[in-house]
Amino acid sequence: MELRIIRARVFNFEPILQLKNFKTQHHVLGYKKDGPTDTKIKSCLDFIERHNHLYNVAEIEERRCYLVDIKVLMNDQIFNDQWKTFLQNLSNEPQHTINCLGLAMHHYIISEWRRELGIVGTQEFHMELRIIRARVFNFEPILQLKNFKTQHHGKLVAVRGTIIRVSNAKLLCSHLAFSCVSCQTEQVIWQDEGKHTTPGSCINTSCKSRTFIPLRCSSSTHTLQWQTVRLQEILADNQGEGGRVPRTVECELTEDLVESCVPGDIVTITGIVKKSEETALRKSSAAANMCTLFIDTVSIVNNKNNSISSKGSGHLGIEFKTQDYYAIQDIQAEPNLFKLLVNSLCPSIFGHEMVKAGLLLALFGGCHSTNGSRGDAHVLIVGDPGLGKSQMLHACCAVAPRGVYVCGNTSTTSGLTVTLSREGGGDFALEAGALVLADQGVCCIDEFDKMSAQHQALLEAMEQQSISIAKASVVCSLPARTSVIAAANPVGGHYNRAKTVAENLRMGQALLSRFDLVFILLDNPDEHLDTLLSEHVMASLSGFQSNRNPSHSTQSFTENPNSVQSDIPLSERLKPGPGEELPLIPAPLLHKYLAYARKYVSKPELSTEAALLLQEFYLNLRKHHHSVDATPVTTRQLESLVRLTQARAKCELREEASKQDAQDVIDIMKWSLIDTSLNGGGGIDFTRSQHGSGFSSKSNVSFGFYLAEYF
């Protein structure tokens, strides 16, 4: 009988190998006793010993890196006196300077070990520790990618942008052992920047062989984790650089920085600028003369989840200055703040205060609950052409802390969600779409009716706040916590009241049910409104001033326009009074105010009165939606009321939503229900709800509840 080899599969192996048992590796060139490098290392070691409370030795041993805050380092006067040219050396000689910081921490940990073991003087010490890397952050100034030029080669820079592409993590060989074919002598060659380098000759002087075999399984061969990401610049509307492809730069991550970011993250990367061969021309004759700049990453500050290797600061890359806090405080002190905010949003569009109020609530957003329900509100604006829907979307995108604007007739499914692209070697990389790039922000989609083929891709993102992908053996999910604000034109160019919203848009019920608010804008001739609109347009374009007596305006609703009275409808309270000039908030300041509210007022609570009022309104809606043909009102509508009420409290930076907040949200919801449920006969027919499942026949008018009877 013949028995083949039987292999044993060992598991539950203990103990875990400690990093301190590996060989020490340091590449600090030009080191001499009491030389310039030795002096720099001693100054760094002295700083660490004075601030030892900032460092956890056990954590540094495990991760083999530690964080170095440049601002804290430069505020130490003793360190500045010892190393006066630190900033210049860090900028111009970053690799050498960072190695000095890492070697200083290495010596500090060794001294801590000796102290714990009671070893003094020159007594032998056999424990070994691998290289400790210094992760410097808060390096300034932040370099704009448009200024990222060849003169930065070899220097330390800090850039900020959005991660749009992440490759798979791989192993990069840093030190490779080779064996001589003739004498089997082993030698280790440093693989500079990952380039495969073979020995030129055998280290055995008596051997003349030039043929070597790589020993990838040798204990002298060292590898590290490696990953590439693509960083895209953040373009602001005030930079005047629209109409071109945003600039990008490739960044390489190693060791503990790998898997520290995903597509859609806003990050600040500090790294060393290096050159690499152009991969697209690698096989052509011009490859020898073509190269590209990339960043060898030293540290990453993830502004979206406030982390820099588990620590950090920032919110979506927005920084607040002292004058910003004073301006926000002045805005909060306004007596009728909600009216001011509504009129400051897209002031070039006359009227539509209730629509602007709904958009403003979507910009502030609610709070994410622990049961998994979303906190972002979605708004759909349907109307005739020429009523300013696109301008309102652009205004929302401009003032949002993070806004992405796309047009439906030029968008694809992969452009909205996630793209899985193939890399060299058969690997795949994830590239973020518009919804992922708008995470924790607003995604404004114009011409929503022109993208019927992409509607199914939005279902998961709008309700589950994530985008899942399952292609080519890649199964993953990316966060898409964004508010979708969409604008659509009805079929045929004019909204037909005899049809439902779904029939006017040719949109599925599942997608329409995910919108919290649906507003319908109609272009109906009205002499008084047309006069006011023409005066507004002429005044904004040419400084035209009307001599018409403002007392004839029907907008006069109260003696004091700044007073807030609950018995006056919200639609009237939001309109400016006759001759009233509101001190509108500039768009940049409104941008800061929104970011401040989303950061510091994250979880407003509902008061008991507000909760009871919302519950009563919800039960009233359930009572009227009783017919077979009507789309039933579910808890989704109740959740919409709650998140909009929380957003209403955020507008005034309050931690508790009052009864008046709930009443304002109910008024906005009623306005939306009137628009979507009004039939051709002038009555409210709940079989024609915003979900669009009801009949479009005018024979159903008799079953509708008239406006006065319901409200």
C-alpha cells in the first residue's frame, strides 16, 4: 500500500509574535557621534521626555508609529532653541527630519524598557525593536493642487481633497534577500521605492558569479502593506474655475495608513512629493522621458469622521475663525431668524418662500437615530420651465457644507453610485460617484425626469443611506448619507393638474415615496404677482426702483414684520413686509452657519408638545387615507415629520424642538399635500397623493375633501 503525504493545518497558535522581536532598521544617513544628526535626535528626545504624557508606549510599540503635532512642537520654546531650523529642514529635507523624529522615539522606548527591567549604565540589553515612524500633521500652509508643481519635488506638502479612488491593499517588498547561485551566499538589497533591484556582484570576494535567486521567504526579506488612492481637489464656486476637469494626484499609503480612508472621504494628506514613471506610456518608446508626481503619504487627517489614525479634528474640511463665531452669534440673535434664513437662500428668485423653507430644512437635516432610520430629508421640486428650479438647486449646492451638483441628462448609474474599474494585474479599484462624494452633504440632481433609467440606482441610497456593489467577486457597501434635492419638468413641458405626480413625471411609486416633501410650481398668470416679479428682476439687474405705492401690496400681514405669531400661516410670516429690507446673509456666511449647525447641534430632542402635535397630524392623515385606491400613509411620513422638526430646531441652533417648530413643519407639509393632492376640480383627493398611485380621472372629485374642510 502507498500513502501520500498528509499535511497538518495548525491553528490557535499562541503567543502572537511581538514587534519588538524583529530586527531594527533605520535609514538615517550621515550619522556621527555628536554630529548635526545626533544633535537633532537629542533635541527631539528631550522634547519627548518633557511631554511623555502625550505618548502611550504600549500603543506605539504595537502600531510602530506615533503622532507629531507640528503646532505643539513649534510652541515649545526649548525645542525651538535647540533646533532653530526645524521647519526649514522639515520642508526641504523631510525624509531625514522625519527619520530623526522616529529614531528619537525609538531611543525613548528602549530607555523605558531598560528602566522597567532595572538595567543601568552600559549593561547589555538584547531586546530589539523595529523602526518607529513619525506621523507629522498640522503642517501648514495647505497647498492647492493648482499650485502643485515640479518645484515641490522632494519637499513636504499638505494637500486637501476628496478621495475618489481606492485600490486594493498589496504587499510591497522593502528589503529582498538574494542567494548566489555559485556559493549560496545570502545578501540583502534595499528595494528603493519598490523598484526591483538585484545585486551587481556577490559579496563573497572569491566568487565571480553575477546570477542570484531571490529568497522571498527568507527571514531577511521584509515587506509592508501598500495602497494607492487618488485625491481630487475641492472646487468652490467662487474660484471661477468651472468648466474643466478637477485636478487629481496619486498618493501612496503604507503600513498603518492602509485602509484608513474610503471613496468619498474628505482628507488632508501630508506627504513627500516624489516622481514615478508614467504607467500609461510604460511600453512605448517615450516612457523613458515621461514621469508623474505622486505623494508618499506621511499622515492622513480624515475630516469626515474626525480622525487621524484614530485622532484628529475638523468637520468636512471647514475651519471656523474667531470672526465666524461672532458672526454666527449675531445671526442667532435675530428676532425672526427662520424668515431671514429663508429669504437669504437664493435671493435672486422672487417668492416661493415655502419651497425655500423646505429646501432649508433639507440643508440642515435631522439626526440619525439608533434604530437605523435616516436623518437626511429629500425634496423634489416639480414645475413648469422657467420658474427658477435650477437656480435654487445651485444655491443649495453653494451654501451646503458639502454639495455636489449633477444634471440628470448627462448622468449614468455608475456616475451616481460606484464604479468598479480594473487595474493592472487583474485587480479592481473602487471609484466614487456623485452620491458617495456627497456623503454627509447634499446631492442636487437637476433634470430628474431625464434620468428614468437611473432611478432604480437611487432607491437604496435615499432610504438606507448606503450604496452596495456586488460585481466581479467584489461585495462591499459605501456610505451615502446625503440629502437628495431634485428638480424635474413635467412630461410635455407643462404640469397637468388632471394627472397625478407620477403620471406627470413617469416616475415609479417606490422612488416618489422616499421624498419627504414634493413641491409643485405652476406658471399661472397673475397681474399682481407678475408686477412684483418684474420689479424684482429689474431691480436686481439694473437697479430699477418702482414708484408704486407699497401700501397697496397684499403682502401686508402684520404691523411688525419681525414679530412671530402662531395664528398667522407660515407662508405669510415668511414673506417680507411692504417696504421691508431684510439684512440678507451672504452665501459664504450662510455656508459657515450651516456647517456650524450640523456640527454642534447634532441631536435636537422633541418636546412633549411637539411630539403630541406631530402625532395628532399623522393620525389625521391616516384617517383620511382610507380608500382602497389611495397610497396609505405609513410611519415613513411620521419619520419625515420628526426629522423636519429637528431640522427646524437646528435652524435656530436649539437642542430642543418646540411646539412652534412642529407647527411650522406641519404648515410646510400641508403646503406639499395641497400641491400633490389637489385635483382638477379644486378639491383635495388623497387618492392622488404624492406617491402617485391614485387615478387621474376627474370623476373622483366628489370623493375629495375641500381645502377649508380639511385644514
